[in-house]
Amino acid sequence: MTPEVVIVGTIEEAAGWVERAAPRVLVVAGGTTPLPLYRALRLPWDEVAIYPGDERADGSNLRAIRGAFDARARVRELGEDLPVPDLLLLGMGEDGHTASLFPGSPALGETVRRVVRAGDRTTITPVVIAEAKRIAVLVSGARKGPMLRRVLHDPPDPVLLPAQLALRGTWFVDRAAAAASEVA
């Protein structure tokens, strides 16, 4: 499966796409890459429930996400009561992980539970990625280019390349990552 890849100057350029998706349940990536996008979004905040896709033991993802979104946004804690996402925003790490689904993680084999503990983190499972109505993956920076190339072109093996779980999504790739991956 070859995903739709959209080359962008900055990740914030994905804001219009997200706004047109009109999600009511939005599950979002942690980390620093998506924070400018969250600041740029203009959504009907009273109609949208936002959940992190993963959380660290220290709560830092939730704090960062709450700090980046509009003050009226309803950002909730990740838990078993997570509804099916209308839109799932994921990132990709330099090792090919997405959410807190790292290469070789036992959580990658989960087929029933939607949220699990993975080491010192809580994460969505492949169940949530499969259920999501729409997926967007945000990839930024030249250092992620070589892994992006592998995720997009290697044979499917989500145990080694967890980001491949999101290949049916739209991938927003900044110019630096695109050039380093040779997808441009």
C-alpha cells in the first residue's frame, strides 16, 4: 500500500486538511513536531474531544498538548474509554515508531485492547490505528528521511517498522524529510 504523501514547507500547512476533516474525536501525537500545527488549528472547540495517542509516565505529552491547543479545547486523558477517532494524527520517530509503539514492542501484537502500558508509557494499540476513520502522519526533519524511505518502500513489517501501520493515511512530510528520503 502506498500512502498519499504531501510535501509541505512546514507541518502547520496541514492545518487546513485537518480543519476540513471536521473531526469530533481527534487523537493526536505527542512530541514537539506537531505542536505548531495544534497552535494553528481553528476548530469548533466545543464540539471536539481531543485525546493524546500516547502518554509518558511524567504526563509531559498531555501537558504539552494542552499548552499548544486553544484554551477552549477539551483535551482529555488517554484511557480505555477512548472512542473511535474521526481523525488520528500520528508522528514517526527516527526508529520508525509511532505513538509509543516502538520496534519489537509486545504492544504491536495487541488485537483486543485499545490502550496498553508499554514500559513507562501508555499508548494506543494497532486496534485504534485500524479503527480510525482518517489518519494523518506528520514527518519533519532530515534525520527522519532515511527511516521514512524504509517505511514507505520496504516490505510490510510493522513489528520492525511500526509506522507502517498508518500507510493508509495521508503523510505530511516537510521538505527536509522529503529530500533526505528521496520521496520528493
